[in-house]
Amino acid sequence: MRDKAYRYAIFAVPPRDSALWHFGCAWLGRDPEGGPTPPLPAGLTIPEKPVIEAPMRYGFHGTLKPPFKMHEETAPSALFDAVERLAEDLPTIRFERMIVRMIGRFLAIVPDPTPPALKDLAARLVIELDHFRMPPTQTELSRRRAAGLSERQETLLSKWGYPYVLDEFKFHMTLTGRMAEERLAELQSTLTEKALAAGALSPITFREVAIYAEAAPDSTFRLIRRVPLGRNI
């Protein structure tokens, strides 16, 4: 099928008109929906390419169902319809507090704490859409294992094609690639200050999930459809 992308993913995204969305897109240097990139907040300079190169390719987001290849015989419209049906029974998610956190060797915006409803929402997307996913290749499995997995993460990788789902799920909206710790600490302070000033860390409700697509291997991910969540909480 000519219109089928190489991979799809289901991501959490802030509202299009929110300060958080504008901040994330501005920092990463592109709007994955194809719109104009918002300007950086006052006092922030354009980051060096190595700082944002990895997260820029994916676009600003929080992963819910990780990127996957879809079965050859399945039309993209079948996935879109399934996401829309499932989203009708999923709740909107309220974040009362957002922070810039150091996770290992990179920085991300995360809710503090993570609402339990978000973990439940991500689990349903992983489980109930799994029949669309092709199993990973041995090369892909080896790449995941190279990071060093726990026994539980290995079980999840074998079952769901990704080691950080279900009870290993930790929601984050990535801002940087891997960096030296001293540089991370400095940048964490700056990004926190500027994000607060821009209103990007204010309480916010996520009312949609988004379908992202990677047209070809190693190409940038595009946000191709926002899907409203059906239940307000």
C-alpha cells in the first residue's frame, strides 16, 4: 500500500494552543504537525544540534504505544478506526504539576506525580492495539537488549515488542539526547526557569492522543491525526 508508513506510534500530546506544546515545539525546532515552529521563549537560544537531534526526529510527545511496524496486509485506515473507537472509552488526563527532570543522561518534562489514569490509558493502547503490530526482528531485539534489561523488561520485550510498557511505563516528554551530567544540570536549571516563565509547566489537561507516522526508516515522525479522548474526568 503506497500510503502506508514504515512505522506508527500512539503518543500523548498537549493541546495545540497550549503553552506546553508551543514550548516543546520551539525547543525541538519543529512542529510535527507541519505548522510554523513557534519562537523560543525570551532568554533561550537555539540549542546545538547534538542536544536535540534525537528527540527532534520524533517531535514533541509523550510515548503511549511505542513505534511499531504494522502487518503488511493491514490498511492504515483500520488502525485509525481502532484508535478512534478505543479513544472514545479513554479518559482525558489532568496533570496538576509538570517539572523538567533528569532521566538517566537526558532531560524531559514529566508530570509529578504521574496520574494512575495515564498508566491505565497507556496499558490499554499497548494491549488492545497489539494485533496491528508486527513482531520485532532479531536485529531490533538485539538493539533493545544492548541497553541492559532486567528480567521483567526482557519479558515485556518478548511479549509486547518494547521493554518499558505496563508496570515499567514512565511517562516523559523528551527534550534532549544523552549528555554529560554537568551539562544536563546546567540545562535543567535554564529550561525549568524558561518553561515556568512561559507557562509551559502550568496545570494542563490532555484531551487527545495522537497518531504519529514515520514514512521511511530514520525519517522524521509526523503527527498525522489527533484523536479526542471520550471521557472527561
